Amino acid sequence: MTKIVTISANERSLTSSRVIFDSGLGKNRCSGFHCASAWQILRLSWCSAFSRCLRSWRQSSVDEDPHEKSYARFRVLPANKRMRWGSYAVAASLLVTLPVASSSAATLTIAGSTTFNTAVMVPYQKAIEAATGLTLVIIPNRTELGIKLLLEHSADLAMISTKLEAVSRTLRESEPTLPVDRLVSFEVYRARVVFTVHPTNSVRSINAQQLRAVLLGEITNWRDLGGRDLPIRLVMVDAGAGIPLTISTQLLGGKPVTTNDAILVRISSQVAKVVEQEPGALGLTQEKNVPGHDIIELATEQTVEQELAYVTLEQPSPIVKSVIDATRTLLSAEQ
């Protein structure tokens, strides 16, 4: 099997992405292996999956990119501490049902949501590679940037953490000429969005009307919600990320979440760390980011779910479809 390449969060700008592709991973993607037959590829894939399974059994946790350690601990799925035998067993079984990559398509580039990357690619990237015979080049940046790279033909798949309709609407407003109508979404997982506060905050619940008013900037002090005389400071991932887009769609009728006096972070898992330190904070993050932090989840009247999905330009090729199918199979096996 060929080596998985991961681009760290520190290298995820659009400019650095283009440098990567100009270096030889664009249209003329290099082959990761030169087997003479599909059977040789299948045998090598099986051996790699088995050897990785043995390494996983000996280790107490997944080998992680040191650049990702700040957020790789918090994951949506049950495989958040180590890759299990079951994941590789599923990956091995997929080898007989999924199309094997040819030498001309051995590398697949996937860009977009850091939430998707943390929840899916960090724990399952190796198993997906074992199942498909592909080398995966991962560029975690943001939902919108992943879509733009896909539209520029600089990525084969985009990772998003909200509904495609929400991303498309935002992109149409900022760049009307983008061909977003050609995009196709493939959902792989759903995660619940939660609203969190500092443990010293006496407010423990909020109704739908109050929550909308806070998110739109109409209520700006905890005093108006029965708490202390303290400014409300939203803590969330910056513009173009999946959680604000999801909240905009499901709670605010398409209106954007206010960023007035907000604390903006790079990735969703950083929200909890900020809320722990900011008494007036209202954190917008995923449920899986709450455990292990001294923060309180507010009780709300409406459930907000974040959709994790792949996006392709038109219908996917068989090779791209194999990645989608392998991801869905692995995630369903772990639930």
C-alpha cells in the first residue's frame, strides 16, 4: 500500500493547496503502485490491511499527525481512541466488493471541513485507504474552501459539515458565477450541535425565541436571560464553517449568525477550551466536544443536527464512489 499524506491545519490555506497540486498531484497524479494485475493489487491491499491491524492491536492509540493533536482527541464516533480490529475487518471485506484503483488514479485529494476531517478522516483514513487501494491526500481547511477547490478541479472530493444547500446559497451570494448547481452531496454521518456556557453561568436553559434573538445579536447580555449582568460572547468557528451555516439554516431562516464581539476559532474542538475560560461565553460546537471540559450544555427546545457529507462535481467516478461507499460502510459498522 502507498503512504497516506496529510496536510496539517497550519498548511491549509488556498495558496498552499495550489502549491501542492502544482507539484504533481493535479491532473497528472502520480501512481502509488505499479502492479501488473488487479489480483496483485488485491493481495497487497489485504496484506497491508492485516499488518496495520496487527500494529493497531499492539498500540494503545492511533498514530496521529503531531499537527492534528490539538483537536484529534475529540471525535464524533466510537473509534475515537484507537482503530479497532473491526474497522480493518470491514476494510478487508470491502476489498472484494469495491473497485480497485488503477495506476492512473492511485491518489485522491479530499479537501474541506475540519469537523469532517476530525470526525471521519483522522480515525478512519487508513481503513478507507486499505479498502480502496488509494492514497488519500487530505487538506482540512473549511467547508466553503473545500467546495472551491473542488470547483477549481484541485480536489476530487470536498468534505462539508452542513447541508449542501446552505453552502451553495452562501457561495452564490459571494461568487455568483460559481457552478454550484453541478455539485452533488453524499451524506455519511450526522452530529448534534450544542450550545455551551461557562460553569459559573447560572443560565441552564434557553427557549427557541431567546436563542434566535441571541444568535442574531438582538439579546446581548445574560441579564436578559435571567443571568448575571455580563455581555454574551459567541464562541464559534469563523465564517464559512459548517456549524454557523447549519444554525443559520435550521434556526434562523437563512439569516447569518452575528459575529459582533464574537470569539472566532479555527476548528470546532477549540470552542470548548475558550468557553472554559470566558465567563460570558456561549459556545457553538458539536456534542462530542463537550466531554472532558468544564462547561455546561444549555437545554434547548429544538435539536440542531450537523450533516457530514462528501461533495462531488457531477456524479462521481467509480474510484471516487469507492471512497464514499467505504466510508459509509465503515461508519455504519461502528455505530
